[in-house]
Amino acid sequence: MNRLMSIFAAVMIVLSAVVRFGHVSQTLEFFVSAVAIIPLAAMMGQATESIAAHAGPRLGGLLSATFGNAVELIIGIFSLQQGLYSLVKASITGSIIGNLLFVLGLSFFIGGIRHPIQYFNLRVARSNASMLMLGVGIAFVVPTIFSMTSQSNRYTLSFGVAAVSLVIYILGLFFSLFTHREVFAYIEDASAEAEEHGEVKYRLWPAILLLLVATVLVSVESDWLVGNVKSIAQGLGWSEVFIGVVVVAVIGNAAEHASAVWMAWKNRMDLSLEIAVGSTLQVAMFIAPVLFFTSLVMGNPFQLVFSWPELVSMVAAVLLVVVLMLDGESNWLEGAMAVGAYLVLAVGFYTLQSA
Amino acid sequence: MNRLMSIFAAVMIVLSAVVRFGHVSQTLEFFVSAVAIIPLAAMMGQATESIAAHAGPRLGGLLSATFGNAVELIIGIFSLQQGLYSLVKASITGSIIGNLLFVLGLSFFIGGIRHPIQYFNLRVARSNASMLMLGVGIAFVVPTIFSMTSQSNRYTLSFGVAAVSLVIYILGLFFSLFTHREVFAYIEDASAEAEEHGEVKYRLWPAILLLLVATVLVSVESDWLVGNVKSIAQGLGWSEVFIGVVVVAVIGNAAEHASAVWMAWKNRMDLSLEIAVGSTLQVAMFIAPVLFFTSLVMGNPFQLVFSWPELVSMVAAVLLVVVLMLDGESNWLEGAMAVGAYLVLAVGFYTLQSA
Amino acid sequence: MNRLMSIFAAVMIVLSAVVRFGHVSQTLEFFVSAVAIIPLAAMMGQATESIAAHAGPRLGGLLSATFGNAVELIIGIFSLQQGLYSLVKASITGSIIGNLLFVLGLSFFIGGIRHPIQYFNLRVARSNASMLMLGVGIAFVVPTIFSMTSQSNRYTLSFGVAAVSLVIYILGLFFSLFTHREVFAYIEDASAEAEEHGEVKYRLWPAILLLLVATVLVSVESDWLVGNVKSIAQGLGWSEVFIGVVVVAVIGNAAEHASAVWMAWKNRMDLSLEIAVGSTLQVAMFIAPVLFFTSLVMGNPFQLVFSWPELVSMVAAVLLVVVLMLDGESNWLEGAMAVGAYLVLAVGFYTLQSA
């Protein structure tokens, strides 16, 4: 499995270099680098988890919570450099609705086919539900709505919101890793169990080396990917928003998607939720603020102001998932509902593209 | 009771024919056919339930879930024929807020006067809550919000949304009738009990005959009703939206309203919820998509795009009812809140009429 | 403590009279009267509670529920007299988000530092959650959204909404004081306990006298405060909305804030919630309707139509707090989330000010 992935990654990297330097086709270049990122992202994820396992539960949890979506961060920074602000916001949107509706929905559905009713930790689900309400339902809504009325001071608002989100995210880590660790203990147990079963792959130094190499390669591929977004948009008639919501969001998360569904199949719903909802919170309350501060440092700040379709999609996804999660149970129908909601939104963004 | 209703229906049908062919008054014609539909709708409901009881729990559940709101479907189709698109959408809106707030609220209130706290099945309530979030909170919101940005491709979006809603509705039936039947078992038990107490009225063939005759008569009356909407709108200064939200929505549901409240009075809250919330889901996820596909076949498609007041009313009603339901309990104050919310919305639609 | 507060109040009153009649500065006059109101509001609160304790649980509950936010009512009426409608609505907004997010959040946070998990009565929390959905999520949303479409008949809508809110609020009192008193019994118990510990301060007649005197003084100071809002707005570049949301909302509630947090510290979460959420409901469903009817009687009615930022802030605050409350538990992270949400909104209103 691991070897297969390494070979796949190597082939895709060579292929994308050939396509790029042979000036074959920009469309091809875009898709080849997109596909190349998928195994690289998976390897970064495995390396991060291995380092986290060696670092012990607390430092390890911190590592996962900050480097877990590094690919999205890298693609985001390259997009900022190219001034593709709507691509950045669209990929945040896509990541949030994709994780919440598609990944969680597929996990509930696939897990629910095998197990009639699946249970998960209610306290964690409730904590996550409240975080989603704050991190998306308030932190993304306020700048968008308030900037409709007032054009000035937008950066002040984005700055305040990004700072608050980041602080609460860090407090949330402190909560789950220190003051209320016992509530989240099952996740460590499950991770430890996974380790015993040989699911953690690397020793410390090889893992660090792998992380470094994979990060560099992802950066190169991201640069090529983002550099072709505009020509793709023109060539295929897709909008930046559609590319961000669907393409970019999928490639950064493909590996996580697979493991969330796999955990659900094995009836480990807490890990499944941790991946899907934890990823969402990380994008909303860590990646998005960090991208904002990065853009500030780069001297070309963007605002955390979303379009109506993006905002409504994210809020609707959050509200649906809050209702689905708050009972501490899932079944295949709940999964089907979430996937159905994702399809509705995907069709929506598809119809926007040709506008 | 039954005989009384038959006589009432017969009198109203004769009366409406006299008014129509005697060219007495269009206003009178509108109201007489509206009143005539009420006992006919009740008879269709009884016939459907009797057939369902004979067909066994699964096929029977399927029948109730598809024919239960046949009157709304018939009125909807006649409205489409006349091109009264805003009437169709207003009556969908009225049916949803009427069932969720007025019927459920009155059931909670009346039941709560007799029983301090009433309980209902939490799993069913949660499943219904999630379905409402998807079927109204996402499926109706997305086309409306996304079409604000882009004018093109609207039918694509309505098509996708209608298809997804319908598929999830059918999966929901499969869930409650097959894979998770035991969760919903109490409803069958209660129905069986009702049968023993002589509440099921007809044998199979008389029931089928009754259903056919009542359907034909409802169609005739619906044709007359809808044909006079425009002159009524002019004559009384009511808007199509107000007529749809209040008048059409009430006449299609009057019989169900009565039985939901009656069930609550007898402390059978699960049946009461089944009628009120089940009806809402049927209108949102079955009638609305079927009307959309019908309009497509008729070559004159309408979009599932609602006005802001309609959309906000439905979403607010769903959110309030989700909060009311998720505790698995009700009392008279919760009922008063829902009825109060309905009154606020009704006043709102009334003030729109003269605009 | 009490003596200290009386001396503080006396000093501030004298000071504000000197500033006013000495024509020192309008800015100073505004702030001095603002500060003077804080101890006076606290004294009115103590007097009301003492009278309530003497009046027995039912009449007492009624008294607290109607006079508990008398200061806000007084400031509101003086604002109406001056035609400062946006100040009135902004102070309603500020009072709601301040009580729900800042006061409740700080209570959860401070209480949670000492007690890992704190519990409160689930039935009361759910009842309050539903009331918030109705009193803010529907009663404030409908007039604002519906008036976007239709300009006429706005007062009809505000009238209907105010009447329904007031009736449901009164029914809610009837529910908690009469028909379902046992559900709320712990609050009485806790009050009785508080009384034993000497927390109730005055005998009946001194309390009534104190209430009268403090009310007159608050009225005088409110008149001076409100009279300087316009010059403050010009002088400091603050908007009426910012002054209402932040300044006016804080001074009317400072004493309550302190006692809610104090109760949380003592692990009496039910009393803490009662103060924070009870106050919110009182402002939304009692003060706001009474102010509307007062404006009607004064012949210069205002509408219950809010700006988008105000409306979205209140709805987002309600939804977050509903999710936080519905589990019947709190911890310091939940508190931090609510305070974080308040900060986001406060920054938002700050950026509006200079627009």
C-alpha cells in the first residue's frame, strides 16, 4: 500500500515535470499536478501522524491540529501570491462543505450500511458543534454581512475576526489536550490501538525527512497547479469559484476522506468525526486566519468576505451537521442526507460557473 | 360522523355547481369550491388510510407517504396549467409553515392542556429534524440564493435539487419501512390499535372506489377554485401569495389538522407528529419535486426559487420546530410559541398582500 | 458593599449635576451620567428583588420579570422622546447580544475555571432556547425581512409582532409561575437560600421607597445621557448604533452582569442562566413590545425593523447560545466561545461607526 503510493507519487511528479517543461498543455499540466498532490498529501499526513505518535499525546495532538491541513495552507499561499483571492475563499468553502457534508456523510452512510446505529462521544460532538457555530456561523458571517453596509475598515474587521478565531482555536486545543483531556481520551486510545496494529508507519527521523521532502514537492506542484488556474478557467469555462470549491478542495483532502470512511466502516465513529469535523474546524479557524495574516505580511491583504452562495452553503452545512451530530448517533439515512446536501450545493456551484 | 361528512360534501358539490353554471359570482364560486374540497380531502384521506391498512404496513406506509397530500398535488397541477407559479410556491410555503407551526403548535397546546408533559419518540423526531433541515433548509434555500447571483442555468439547479430531494425522500421511506422499521414500529402499533377501535372505515374495494370518485371531484373543484384566483385577487385586493399561503394551504390540510390535534388530545404524540411533520416533509420533498417535474413535462417549467419572505418564513419555522422537537417532550407553552410564530408569519403575509 | 454603592451613587449624581448645570462639557456630561446610572440600576435591582421576596414566589416572579430591566425601559422612552429610533433599536440589539454572549459567556468561563463541568436544568434551558428562537429568531426577523419587499403596512406588522411577543411572554410567566412551577422550583429554592444568607437587603417599605427614588434619579440621568448622544456621536465620531450597542447596553446591565458571573463562580448555573437568558427574553419580548406601544401612544411610532448587521448579530447569537445550552452542561471553553463571538460582533459594530 505504502510502496504503491510512493511509486504513484513518483510517477505523477515525473509526469507533471515532463508536461510542464515540455510545454505540452496547460490543461494537462493543471490536472497532472492536481493528481500528483493527492499521494503527496497522503504521505505528508502519514509523516505528520508518525511524528505526532513519537511526540506523545499532547505535542502530537498539537502537531496534527496545526500541520494536518498543510497542503491547503501551501496551495492557499501560492494562490495569494498570484492574487487569486476568490480561489482562496472558494477552496476554504469547498473544504468546509466537502469535509462536513461529503466526508462525514459518506462515513455515516458506509458505516451505517454495516452497523444499523453507530454511536459517538456526545460531549465531543457538542463541543465541535459549538465550535462550528462560532468558527463558521459567526466568524465568516459577520465580516460578510457587516461589509455590505460599510465599505471602510474592512481589514480591521477581518483582522479582529481572524485573531479571535485563532485564539479560540488555540484555547480549544488547550481544552482537549490539557484541561479536559479525559473527555477526548478515547481518541488517544484509538490512536494507540491503531499504532499497535501497525498503522503508524515511520520512525521519527525518517518521518521528519519524508515530511520535508513531501512538503517541498507539494509546494512545487501547488505552484504549477495554481499557475494554470486562470487558463483553465478560460479554457473549460469553469469559474475560479467552481475550481476552488470542487477541484482544489478535493485534492487537498482526498487521503483524509478515505481514512474517515475507513474508520466509519470499522465502527470507530469518534475517529471518523475527528477527521471530518476536526479538519473543518482547522480550515475555518486555523488555515483561514493564517492565510489572512500571511496576506497581510505579504502586503496585499484579502478580506474574509465571502459571496452569498459561499456563505449560505457553509452556514447551511454547519446547521445540518449540528442537527445530525447532536444526538450522538448516526445511521445510513443521515449519511445519505449529508451527501444529498453536498450534491445540491455542488450543482449550485456548477450552475454559477458559466455565469 | 362519516355520513355527515358525505352529506356535507354532496351539498357543497351541488352548491358549487349551481354557483358556477348559474354564473352567480366569481368570489362565491371561489369560496364554495374551497369549502367543498375540505370534506372531499378528508374522504380521500380516509380512503387512502383504509387501503393502506389492507395493503399491510410497508406498502401501506408507501401509499400514505405518496398519496397523503394528493389534494395539494391536484391543486398544484391545476395552478401550473393556469401559469399561476407564485400561487404554487405560496401554497407550498403555506403548507409547510401551516403544518409545522399551526398544526403542530395546536397539537402541543391542546394536548398540553390535558397532559402536563407529553413525550414522543426521540429517534423519529431527530430523523425528522434532519430531514427538515435538508428538505427545506438546503433544498429550498440553495436555488433561491444561488439564482440571486446567476440568472442562467436556473432550471439545471431546480432539476438537481428536485432530483436529490426526491431520492432522499424515497430513501427515507426505505429507512422507515425496511431497514429501521423497528424504530418506527410504534406508529404501526398505534395504527393497528386505531383499527381495532373501528377508526378504519372501509373495506378494500369500496375504499378504492371512494378514492377514485373523491379524486375526480377534488380535481373538478380545484379547477374551479384555481380558475377564480385571479379575479379574487383583484376583487378583494388579496395577493396570489396571500391566497396561496393562507387559503389554499388551509383547505388542503383541514382534515389532517383536525386528526393531528385529536391524536395529541389522546396523548398519542407520535401520531400527531407523524401527521404534522410527515406532511411537511411530503410537501417539501415529494409534492414540490413532482410539481417541478410535471411542469417540465408540461413544457413550461417553473423554478424552485422562492421570495425572501417565503424562504425566511420556512427556514425560521424549521429552526423553531427543530428546537422544539429535539428534546422529545412537549407542553402547552411550546404549542403556544409555535402558534404565536404562525400568527407573526400570517400577519407578515397579510401586510404583503396590498403591496 | 451596600453602603459603598450608595456613596458611589450619591457622588456620581452630584458630579453629574455639577457637570450639567456648570455647562462643563457635553462629552463629560454623557459619560458621568452613564456611570451614575450603574449604581442606581444596581439599587433598583436590589429593591425589586427585595419587594419580590416579600411578595411571595408568584407575584415576586412577576415583579422581577417586568421590572427587572426597568432601566432599559426608561432610557428607551427618553430616546423615543428625542426621536432617536436607531439608538433604541441598537440598545435592544446590544442588550441581547451582551446578555447572551458576554454575560453568559463570562459566567461559563469564570465558573468553568473553578468547576470542570457545570450542569443546569435541561427543561428550563430548552424552554428558554425555544423562546429565544421565537422572540428573536422570528419576531425580530419577520418585520425586517417582510418590510424589504413591501413598504406599506409596516406598523401593522410591528403591531402584530409586538402583540404576539407580549402575549407569549405573559404565557411564559404563567407557565413558569403557575402550571409548571415545579420545573422552575430550584430557582425559588436558590432565592430562598440566598435570602437566608442575607443576600436580600431591604424590608418591604424601605424597598418600595428606594425603588421610587432610584427610578426618579435614573430617569433624570437617562434624560441627560440621551440628550447628549447626538453631540457625542459628532464629537467622537461614534455612530448612534455603536453607542446603543455598546455604551447604553452596558450601563443598563452592569449590575446583572456582575451577579450572573458571581452565581456561576458559586456553581449555581441555573441562577446564572436565569439572569442572562431571562434578561434577554425580557428585553426582546417585553421591553421591545412595550417601547413599540409607548411610541404608538406618543403618536410617533417606530418600526421593529432592524438593520442587517443588528439582525444577523442577534440571530447568530441566539443560534450559538441555543447550541451551547441544549446539552445542559457548560465548561470554560464554551464560555470562551461565547465571549469570542461577542468580541467579533463588537469589532463589527466598531467598524460600522465611522462609515
